[in-house]
Amino acid sequence: MKPGWKLFLLFAVLFAAAFGAERLFVPHVVPVGFAEEPQALWAVETAFVLRAIELMTGGVAIVALALMLGVWARRWRHRRAH
């Protein structure tokens, strides 16, 4: 069960790092269609990459957490039955 928690923590930390980097380096960049003023291409591309990393790592962390909670519940129920 330890590898599952390590996986969850790894992706949670990666999510937090990408989230923090996005807020630090490109705090006010929005999708091109919503921008009222021109934005630097590097900022839009950086924001896009960081958001993609956030979404991927967040999804993996949620799946890992759900699986680990399922394993924990199954073990708890198995112990309770005996």
C-alpha cells in the first residue's frame, strides 16, 4: 500500500509545483479568446503547458487517492468480518 501513497504524494506535489509556478510566472494570462489586451506568446504557451501539467497530475492524484481509499475500505471491511 505504501507505493500507492507515494504515487499520490508525488503527483500531489507535482500538481502543487505546477500550480505555484503558474501563479508565480504567468499570473494574469488567460486564454487568447478571453484576452482584452495582447499577451506575450511565451506567456500564453507557458500558461498552457503549466495548466496541462496541473490537470494531468491532479487527475492522477485523484485516481491514486480513490484507489488507495478503496483498498483501505476493503481491508477494513475484511478485518471487521473476521
